[in-house]
Amino acid sequence: MPRITRGRDGFTLIELLVVIAIIGVLMGLLLPAVQSAREAARRMQCTNNLRQLGLGLINYESANGAFPPKSIQTGVGTNIPTTAYDWGTSARLLPFLEQGAMFDGINFNFKYLDPSDATIGAMSINIFLCPSEPNPEPILFRGYYYGVNNYAWCVGDWYVYGGMDGPTTRSAFATNRSRRVAEILDGTSQTIFASEVKTYQPQLRHCFGDGSGGTFPNLSNPNANPDQASSLAFLTSDSTFGHCTMIAEGHTRWVKGDSYHGGFTTALTPNTKVVGSQNLDLDLTSIDEDDGGPTYAAITARSYHPGGVNSLFGDGSVRFVKSSISPATWRALGTIRGNEVVSSDAY
């Protein structure tokens, strides 16, 4: 009887290589889609965080008749303030963000650096953190940890603070000033209140001695507002680097009201790249407000979302502002009474 020989089941080497190649192509197509879906979910959560902040602001205004100040100080002129406890807008909103116990734990009669307030300052609050932020860890500063933040309040264009006797800013939040809704003459739906920022942002700071009242020659007039090109040239100039100290601590203390932690300005459009002699993407704060001012700052709204930043408007709405927005439109959205008319398709 003849013997029947059966072939072995299985893939040939060529077939196996073809299958592996097909799987590789499918994975190459699938991974970007998965990453895109995850980013969409993170961006949605970021939007929800800002909506909660907006709701907290509206409830704060309803209870107090005005929005919270950026910080509160007392003193004379541009001298170092006699009191500057530095508690910022975010800290004052806590009772309206379902964080009443944390608010009650703050002693507002002491600086945020006081050991009695260290426990609250060290806490990381999810509503202040964008899920796309890769550096959400608290910072160790002077022996204590402080929680970082991804959302900042609009505190000016270039001009932020003029000392105790200086004029107020053109923005929604200012030192020693609680804005009423009636002061938002451009309309709350046409005015940005808050936007995204990055933690551990490199900053040029302490450009002048505390209480000196020093300013840059081209940044000494509160009414001056250099255009985008001039602002970029100023930030990257060697003379600016020569005046200031570089510190990578921007937005690393959510409790603090000074601009470099709790604020952003509209001097430059969102996600503008500012690369100076140190080859870093930089912000600038001429002098901290609690060191006396006057303060001029370019603190740029930034995010890890492709193409722009989420921004909170005064009416509580959250909109995605493109990085390609025109500088004039961006600055118009940052003012409370500039009488500009901005179409929604401009951003």
C-alpha cells in the first residue's frame, strides 16, 4: 500500500515576514489614532477644569459683588510693601471650588511662606492641573513643597503693576483691585480672564533691586505697549539678559498671586517661541510685585495641546484660542475697556 505524505501545517518564512509587515503597518496607523484620542480626552478634561474655575468666579462675584483681586498689599509708592501676603486669585476661589476646608486652613494674616500655611501650599489640586502637563510634581522651595499650576489669570499686557501709587492695569485682575462686572466694558464674552500656562517655566526675573522702582528705558510708561516684533526683540536682547536673573520656577506655586506664578499677560500670542542667548523659551518679569514694582511682564500663555490654548472668558465660557491669533486681537481680548470689537472667527 503506497504511503501518503502530508505537508506540514504552518507559515513559510516569506508568509511570516509578510504578516509581520502587515502588523507593523497597522500599528503605525493605529498608534497615532490612539494618541490623538487620548489627547482629545485630556483637552476635554482641561476644558472642564477651566469651566469649573469660571463657575467658581461667577459664584464668588455673586457672593462678594466683585471678582477676587490678584493679590493684596499695603505700602507707599514703589517701596517694598509693608504687607504683602501674596495670596492669589486661585487661593481666594477655594470655597467656590468645593475646597472650603482648604480655604479655612489658610491664615491670610501671614505670608504663604509662613510654616503655618505650608500644608495648604504643598497640596496639588487637580482642578489647577492640565492632564497634558508632563511636570505636575510640587516644587521644593526654602524647605517646603508647593503645588504647581497650569491655569493663570490675565494680569495685563506688558504693564502689570505700578507700585502702590501707580495706575491700575487694563486687565481683569490686578493687585489691590477687585473688578466689578460693570467695569468689564468690553463685555465679559469679549474678555479673557484665564488661560493655560506651563509649569517650571524659565523666567527672566529680578531685573532691578527690591524697592528700587527700576524699569527698562523702553518699558517705563504704563501706557506703552510694544508690538509683538519689538517685544520679541527686547526679550532676546543681551541687555535684557544682562539685567535679569534666570529662574525656571514660573507657575510653581498656585497659592501665590505675583504674576510669574498666578498670572499671564497678552504681550505675546499663545505659544510664542522666545529663544534668547540661553536657547530657552522664556518669560520675563521685571520685578516681582511684592518687591515693590513697577512690574512689566511678558508671561506667555502656553499649553501642550497642539495648535493653541484653552482660555476662560468672563462669561464663564471656555474657547480654544489658536496660536496663530493676531497679536492685536489677543491683546484686545485681554483688556476690559479697550472698546475693541472682536469677531469670534478671529481666533
